[in-house]
Amino acid sequence: MDRISSDLGDGVRSSGDHAQPAIALPEDHEELLAQSAQRLAVPAELLGLDELDVLYDAPAEALWTFMRPAGRPSFTPTMLGDFAAWQRLIASHFGPTGVPLKYLVLGSRAPGVFCFGGDLELFQGLIRSGNREGLAAYGYRCVEILYRNITALDLPILTIGLVQGQALGGGFEALLSFDHIIAERGSTFGLPEVMFGLFPGMGAHAILSRKLGAAMADRVILSNETYSAEQMYDLGIVHQLAEPGEGMAAVRDFMAKSSRRHAGLIGARRASRRANPITLEELRDIVDHWADAALQLREQDLKLMQRLASAQARLPRAASAA
């Protein structure tokens, strides 16, 4: 802060009998100083994560985050480690007693993909070795991150999921934990786990059954259908549609329009969580069922899982080359 103040002209120079500022300050310099101080208070560790790009927007009091996967756009152990650190640093440095924060936004830099979800390569190795403990540990880690997002890190913030492409499997489940989902037209959603004899074990059942009712949740989970952004909007899962390429602008517009009613929206989200509570214990219990089911998969199921993983890995590369 002292260095910033100096750079902006706290020193004076003599001009006859009058002291004048060394540099003419704009009328809103106090606001500029406050914004600079806020940016300096953002921990450097948060801005240096391996697979998450994090940007702090001081005027909007918003933290923008974009997944930047090194390989297949999925929740690898590295990505999960980044998310755990991301949440820890936000919870400890932002909010009423830290850096001002009203909105937490998550999107993706993978071309045409929000996220494909679980690490299918890792799953195959754990299943083939009969490592139930490893499967459960992976699932617990996922739902712990999901649960912290559901509760908005116990901060008075709104969480926003930005979808600009495919959100499948665990990627779709992760989105369900956000307060507000904005999806560009052309984005798609689905839970393909049933095609290789499994089911989504990290949030879909708990959240969709509360949002849609048990019957409709079962239809979405077990149908192996791909849903459009418009269909998800009609179901009430997606809250706002944007034209292709206009997703970020739609997020900014939502934040601007929500500024005056931010406290009311926070209160409404808290009331909704109280009316339809989801516990970490429930999420972990479902992970246990998922881990048990995974160990029952046959070789043909694992081969299908591998083909799906290979096909998904090619998609972002093809989009980048186009």
C-alpha cells in the first residue's frame, strides 16, 4: 500500500510559497488506491495454481476462475488439488474480514468443453487392481469440494457456473453445486456413466432429486441422453441462456443487475439450502455405493470407458486445431 501511494504521487514539490502535488491525482484516486490494495491482498498462491487461472475483478468484487487442464478436461488429482487450494485460499482471504467478494465464477479454457468429469484413466487402474479404498478416496475428495461449493464456502457470495461447451458426468455434477448457471446456446449436458454400467456418484442423485423430484432425476441420470442448454433451462437447471461467445458478457450483466439485490439473493440461497439440506455424510454414503458398483464392472465395461476417455481427449485438441 505504501509503495502504491508513493507511485501515485504522495510526495510534493515546492513551487514558490505553495506546495503542489508532484503528480496530479484524478478525482477518484481514493477508489483507485482501494482497488489496488484489494488486488495486492489477493494471495499470490491463488494466482499461481497449476490448472486454474484466477483473476480478481475489484470493481465487481468478483473472482473469475477458468479451468486450464493439462490433458483431458477432467477432474484429475492435480485439478482436484488445485480446487482444494482454491477453496482454502478464498475462504481464508476473502469476505467481510478480507478482500471484498460478492461473486465467484467458474468457467473453462478448454475449447468447447466445460468439463468431462471423472478421471477415467485413473478409475480403470483402480478398478483393475481392486483398489476400493482408492476409488472411495477420490470420490470423497470430489464431494468435499462439491459440498463446500454448495455452501458457498460459508461466505456471503453468489457462485456462478459459466458453460461454453460440453458438461458431462462429474463436470455436470460440479455445475449443479452453483447458485446460478449461465450456459451459452450450443452447450450440452449429460451423465454418460450408465453406458458403461456405472452411475454418477458425486452429487447428481442428491442434487437433482431435490431440484427435479425423484422421477425426473432418474430420467436424467439413467437415460444416457444428451441435453441441450435450452432443455436444461426448461428444466430449471440452467438459469440463464446466452448466445455463443456471449457467456462472459452475460455473467457481467448478471452481476451488475444483481448488485443492489445481492443481500436478498444471498438470503434466498441460504433459505433454499435450509429447506432442502444436503449433508456431506449423504454425499459420502453415495460415493461408497459408487465405489462398490465400480468394482463390479466387467472388462467390456472398462474397454468402453477407455474408448470414451480417448474420444473425449481428442475433442479439445481437434477444436484447438480448427
